[in-house]
Amino acid sequence: MCQICIEYSQQKLSINEALHNLEEAKPTIEETHYKEVHEMLKRTLGSSYYKHDEEEYWEIYGFGD
């Protein structure tokens, strides 16, 4: 488990913070783990909220900065 998974499971990160941190950590974590966490967060958000493709999502909702 990565720090994002641990903190998210302990409810120390919101879903938006977890997504933001995941994208920042993408170059440093294994691709398979990135995909697993990304899919888990997508399911948590629900299909109606996460209806855009990944690139559109970040343009619409931003990185939380």
C-alpha cells in the first residue's frame, strides 16, 4: 500500500485530495498500483460524477490547488 491508500483508508484524505495526490505521485509509483487506486477512486466517486475521461476531469475540476 502507498501513503495515499493508507491515508485515504484512514479518512485523512478526501476523495479529491486522494485523486490530486495520486496524479502527483504517478511518476513514482508502479503503473499497476496507480491503475488499481485510480479505479477504486473512480468507483467511489460513482459513474455520474466521474463521467468525463481523465484529461477532461482534470481540466474541469482542477488539481485542488
